[in-house]
Amino acid sequence: MDLLRQHIKQGEVYRRSDLEYYSTAIDRHLAQLTKDGTLVKLKQGLYYAPKQSKFGVVPPNDRQIVARFLKDDDFLLVSPNLFNSLGLGLTQLYNTIWVYNHKRKGEFQLNGKTFEFKLKSSFPKSITREYLLVDLLNNMEKLAEDQNKTLNILSKNMGRFNADALMKATQIYGKGKTKRKLKSIVRNVLQYA
């Protein structure tokens, strides 16, 4: 048990398989460490070693949780709430985080949050405004927003986006419907410019 404790660092997320090498009775030891507060069980086989700050326990980072859950760092976290930052009049709030990845599909509760894992062939390393707009258009039907109103506001605010970066993001990450919508909006904007 002492060897196991030595390998647990505060603020880290662990899989059961990460810790089993340091214990002769891993399930019993994990139960004891969970009971004494050294570890917090996030999900079956997934644990967090709580880190204390002067304000209390620091929750685990979403990226860290997902990386340990997937056993992979190749994913992108997207909250549909980020769409509200695009300045297109969106106001809905969502209680989920989308995880674009190459391994898993489905909805999972991790540390009290809902993560919806979506298999994607490609996604960027980080989110740009232009990628976020493409992702918004890709997911328009799943959102509780007025689509026509959003598209009208977008056509009036195309100047807020880098046109080259937007076209590139659309070509790489956009669905066919998204590509058609953006082409139509760009043509209309150029026609009346």
C-alpha cells in the first residue's frame, strides 16, 4: 500500500490499470484509498487524486479526465456553449461537452458531467472562431436555436471572420450541407457588397 501511495500525485487522474503495478491487492487498496479520501472515484476504473487549494478541493481538468478515459491525447473538447461567443445572437446553454475523437462513441458521465463522444475522421488541435462557426453549422439541427435567424445574422456579420481561414476550415471540416450554406452566404454577401 505504501508503494501505491508513493505513486499517487495530487491533481492527477488515474486508470485502475495505471496503479495496479504498485499493489498486490489493487481493488482492496483502491477501496481503502477512496474511503480515506486519497482518491475519488470518477467512474468505474477511473480515479482522481484530489488537490487542495486555499479554497478547497480543485476539481480535475476535463481534458485530463478525457485523456485518461480514452488512453489517448488525440481529441478535441467542444462545448456547444462556445457557439454563443460567435456574436450571432445565440443564447442557449447546454449541459454537455462534445469529445471529437477517433476511438469512442456514446454518452458518458465523468465526474458528474456529461461527455458526448463523437467519432470524427478529422478535427483541429485547437478551436478557432472559424472552426467554431463551421462546427456550429455542422450541428445546427441539434441545437435549440432558430436556424433561419442565426443564418440571417451570420450573413450580416461575415466580416467578423477571417474569410480565408473560414473557407479552409469549411473545406476540411464542413459537412456537405455546411459547405453549401456558407457558399450561398458568401455569394450573397459579395453580390451586395
